[in-house]
Amino acid sequence: MIVALTGGTGFLGNHVLEATLEHGHRIRALTRRSQPPRDGVEWIPGSLEDYTALARMCHGADAVIHVAGVVSAPDAAGFDRGNRAGTVAVIEAAKAAGVTRFVHVSSLTARQPQLSMYGASKLAGEQVAAASGLDVRIVRPPGIFGPGDTETLDLFRMAGRGLALLPPRGRGSWIYAGDMAELIVALAEADIAPALVEADDGREGGWTHAAFAEALAAALGRRGITSFHAPAWLLRLAARADEAVRGKAAKLTADRAGYLAHPDWTIDPALRPPTALWMPRTPTAIGLARTADWYRARSLI
């Protein structure tokens, strides 16, 4: 196939790009910045606001994989531009090019849109995709980790010190980026009805926050870790402090604090993709070790 890809220079998108090439497909990938030449990849300069670039990306494609989005913004309008309006623009370009197969990467936070501007904008993006009339496959990733990730870096650093500041007690699902990328490519390839799927590492019931912190510590070769569960008010206070210190680079924003305090971010087992289509292949312990090695190689931990 020829696959039109947005977000291919980001963390998850780069894993999707690699998986797409490994499956023997060619890619037209949108990029804001100049990229080195790559066999099988045609880089399309532009952004989600550049309809000419989107049209060029979609022309002649067999499928669109829409990964690009906004994970942090100062207000609801910023999230809307990246996660709803951006989806509208890609869908319009796909329709004009005659592309019907559309894989939309959403987020588990879309299940609880009242908790954050991010989750609300991701749900809005889902609704736009579902109402488009295209052959849409929506995937809601949970927490993702793997080489190239910077979102979990602070968690690794805390685990390496033997102390983890965690959200209020709860559970969440996690998945290795390479496995999520394989699912996204499988959804682009498969002759299936439009679908909404949620997927994780296969751990029944997900992970408690403390258990996942212990897994992080183990990946770093540390046997013990002390976990402290911050109440919601303290999480919000920590978010304000992080934004004050790191500004736009803050990882714990006020918006994220809103959904991190929710007690259940495990996937819905009823929405797992069929095993004939996809199954996770990377044990979480191995995926976390690979992530830790990537951080070490860049002196990040």
C-alpha cells in the first residue's frame, strides 16, 4: 500500500512509520521540519493547517493513518485546533483524494471527556472521524512507553532514585510503543468493518500505579522503591509548580492532573481487537528495559 501518515516524526508516529515500512508499504509522511532522505518515505513539508500539503500527502494513497495531535496546550482552543480541527482537515483531504480507509489514533482519555480539555478534544476528534462516512478504524491507546518517549522520562528518573510520586490510588493500562504501532498498521491493512478498539500489554486488570512504578525500578536494576500517592489537590499543586518551572516543557500540566487523578484508566476488555488481527508481543518488562537502555544511551537517566 501507499500510506499517508501524519505525526510520523513524533514518538508513536515514528514507531508507526517503522512498522509500516517493515510491512513493505510505502509512506507519504507529513513533516513540519526538514527530514533526512529515507527509502520508502516521501516527506511532505507542511502541517495540519496546510491543506495543500494534506492534499499532496493523500493523493494516490490507499490508507490514511492519522497520529498527529496536541498533547499539551494552554487552553481548550489549542487542544481543539490540534485534535478536532486537525482531524477535520485530514478527513477533507482524504475524501478529496478518494481515500476511504482511515485509521484514527485517539486516546483512552476520550472515555472521560469531562476530566480534561485534552480528553474532550480527543473525543471530538473521534466523533468527527466516526461521522465522516469513511471506513474509519479508531484506536484508543492507554499509557505508551518505548524508545523515543519523553513523557515517561520523569517516572523513570523517580524510580531510579527509589522514590515515586504517584497519582491517587488507581489502575491503568500500558503498552509498548512497538506493539501499538503494529496494531495501527494491522488496522490499516485489514478488511474489517469500521471499529473502535482499545488495546494494552495483555495484563489482566491493568497495573496499579505502584506496581508499574516497581516495574520501572526493576527495568533500571533497582529492587526496591517507595511510592507516595498524592491526593488530587497535591497533584494539581505539583502541576502548577511544574508549569511555573518548566513552562511549555512541563510534563505534569494542570490539564493532565485532571485526568491522572481518575482511578481507572484500564482498557475495556470488550473493545480489545480480535486476536486474529493482533496480539501484544512485547512483555512489559522487556519493553521497559529497552526504554531504559534508550534513555541511558542518551544520558537522560
